[in-house]
Amino acid sequence: MPAPDGVGTLDSVVLDVPNLTAEADFWKALTAGTVSKADDDWITVVTPDRWGIAFQLAPDHVAPQWPGQEHPQQAHLDLYASDLASASARAVELGATVLREGEQWFTLADPAGHPFDICLKEEAEGITVMGATFDCPDASQLAQFWSGVVGEPVTYDGEGVAMLGGPKPLLFQSVEGYNAPRWPDPAYPQQLHLDIEVPDLDAGEAAVLALGATRLPSHEEGFRVFADPAGHPFCLVH
């Protein structure tokens, strides 16, 4: 299925965290990444495969309680590794907690409680980022929205799962009883969000609203906050 031109490009996956240093150190070590930006309330780590994983300080962060929907994960990162047991052991050594072990992937939680999956890929070198997966009530619908935002085609759509292709894949999974974020209410946290880089904020806003986004309150210069059709906040940045 061909994708439209897109509104912007994926800049970073941003996790809300109560401790910037602990979270950034964990993901930097796990992915062999490097810090590209750091200040009092934000740290960005860039992985060798060019994913930007950023962390923003959220002192009142309410950690997810996987796998239920009372305190949902909302979204998670998927990683690749050639050996699940050794990759999981490395993550635990760095501060992760194992949540589930399977034949094809392990589910763990990082130091802030964000679940992530390590998936088996025999040819993987080290631990690499495969993509980011979002929970939602309708995977097909949300994939179409994000295809319009980032300009990548829907390469899979079936059995409650949809996926966008391109160098930084996004995935969507339908979940029963989906409990959407209510940003900025800390009782219903976003957990993580995407930053989308656009050449023009006004044009970008018009485009994502036409696709079905909702504008959320924000007053800072340089970015604007929206919610996708499933309620996940995201930012357009310039």
C-alpha cells in the first residue's frame, strides 16, 4: 500500500522518567548509544542504528503495570538480539526486570518501569532497535494515521497488528479494554511519545489535524503537542 508524502520525519521516541540519569545510563549501555543532548530535564541517546531515544523528566511519573489496562504501558520499544538469554541477562545486569520469557521474545521493564521486548533475530549484531509499538483500540486505523504523518507505507495489517515500513518502523497492536492517556493528567500518563520533525509548524499542524489529530495545550516555542486518534500525545518539532 503506497504511503502519502508525509508531514515530517521521526526524530525521537521520548520516555517519561522520574530519574533522568538512571534511565539514560540504562539505555545508553544497553544499546551502545551515545548522548547527543543533555540538560536539566532532558537527555537524548542516539543508538548506532540512528534511533533517537530521549528521556524527559517527569517527577510525578506513574509507572505502567504490565500487562493490564489499569495502568497501561501505552507503547513500548522492540529490540533485536541474536541470543535472548544473554541479551536479557545484560539488561537485568543494567537494572531491568524480566516480566515474561518466550521462545521468540522476552518482555522486560526498564528502571522506570517501561516495558520493552527483546526479539530473536539470529543475524543481529549486539542489541539493536527494531521499532516502537503502540497499544490502541484499532491497529489498522492508527497505522493509516501514522502512515500519513511519517510518509511510510503500511507493510503489514492483520490479526490486530499493523506495521509501517521504512528505516524506523512503527507498529500498532489492538488491545482489549484500551485505556487511553489523558495528557497532561498524571493519573493517566502518556508514558512515552514521538517527536516528529517538520519544516514548518503551521503547515505541519494543519496537515496532522486534517489526518485526524487533536491539538493539545502547549505554550512553548519550537514545538506543538497533539494527540493521535487513539489519544497518544506526540509533538511536532522544528
